[in-house]
Amino acid sequence: MGIVSFPNHLKAAAKAGILVADPTAVNFKYQLVAAEFATGLKESVLVGLGSDPLPQQNPKISDHLVEKSKLATPLDWYLKVNITKNELDDDTTGQLAARFNGVAGSYGRHVNKRVFTILNAGDGQTYDECYDGQDFFDSDHTDPGAIYQTDQSNENALALDAVNFNTVFATAENVKDDRGEPCEFSFNTLVVPPALRKEAFNIAGNEWLFGAANLDLNPWQEGLAYIVSPHLDSSAWYLVAAGENVKPLIVVWRMRPYLVEITFDPYQEKGGLFTAHYHARYIVIYGDWRLAQQGNT
């Protein structure tokens, strides 16, 4: 009687499925609205500085940069891939190796879901607060210690159409930095659920201004894209400055997905059960609220 062992070529496939197909290397939609940050600590305080001061004619005027900080504590995420002994014995086409190649994609899809779910929530009660202590989408944002202390909003309750989109777009472009200067971010991405795909296309993809009495050109036909996510509420939509180096959300990675071990349970049906155990640590947090406007919930 021989000892049951897991084939070496499948062990290699189990590892390669993670090492080769890194979830961040796949073109997931979340990468348009979330920046990624790797940390070597179990808790990280992410620190950002406010806007640089503008030149002054008076050499005696000095200014300081406003510090913004946010604590990030990555969470543990586990994944198991089960293969019976009978499946292993009967595999003559290499399908079992292909099963492992989807592991990284599973993690990537999970991050994608988390990003759009958290964007959709936008509140501090469910997914923690923004760095300024407010809900991410709120009507009274101010940066602690900032020169500019007037409340600002990135929260709207408007159905998606050309008129309301223009209103939200103008609001986004008028947002000011911590010194009271316009941010001038490039708001170039409309984020919608499947129910609003048609409205998004009419705004972002139509050559002519949809609904206009005359053949007016669509001012957003160039420079504005849209993405569709099923993880949003059916009436929710967002305008995002996706072309900036920073993003409205942040994915903080403590550990990328990796294979922990492969175990065998001989007391399961179909000859026993092999289980590949995977683990990763990451969390999605809110970044700078100025980079996203909520059109509607």
C-alpha cells in the first residue's frame, strides 16, 4: 500500500497560480478608483501632505503643509481549493492545473468587489471614516488644521441625466484644497451600476448631447469614460478623477496571496480530499474625498 501524495507538477501549478497571475497585474476595474500601497507592518499610518503654497511677493510670509493621516489595519483573507483523490486520478487533460490558475483571479475579483462596495457605501459607520473624521461622502468636509475652513461637499442626491451630471461636474471642479485654491483635478470617469449603463453611454459616449432640442455637440464625448460595476446600488452613480496619481480609495497590502500548504483528508468521499490553503492580508480604505463626487445613492 502506497502513501497518497500530491503530484509535484500540481504543487508547482498551485504556487504558480499565485506567483504568475498576481491579482494586481490583471486589468481589474477597481484600479481606476483605488491606488495600491504595500506595507510591511500589521498597522500602518498612511500620511499625506496638503497642497503646496503658491508663490508670494512678500518674502516674510511662510506657510506650512497640512498633514493628513489614516490608520490602515489589513485583514486576513483565506481561500481553499478542494480536489478529490478520484479527480486527481481521473485527470487526463490537465484541467486540475488550470483550476489553480484562477486563484489569483479570485483574489482580484474580491478586491474589485470590496472597492466598489465600499465606494457605494461611502459612510463611516460601515467601512470606517475618511481621514477628516467624516463620512467619505459628506456635506461638511474640512481638513483639520487647514487654512481653508469652509465646509465642502462631495455628496449629491440627483438622478443621472445630462443636466444633473453637469451640476455634479461643476461641483467637482469647484472643490478647493486646504488653502482655498481650486484643486483642478481631471474628473474623467463616470462609475455606474448596470441599470444606468444606457444613461452613462448617452453622457460619456454619445457624439451629440442627449435630450437636447437641437443637434448640440456633447461636451463630454472626449475625455470622459464610464465603467459599470454590479456592486453599486441601482440608482447610485459617481464621478471620479481616475487619471490622477492618487485615487479616492486605497488598497493596502500587507501580504499578497500565497500558498500556505496542501493538506489531505483520507476520510472524505471519492478517495479523500486534497485542499490547497491560500492566505492574503489587505484592506480597502477611503483616501481623499476630493477625488470623487457622489451623484446619487
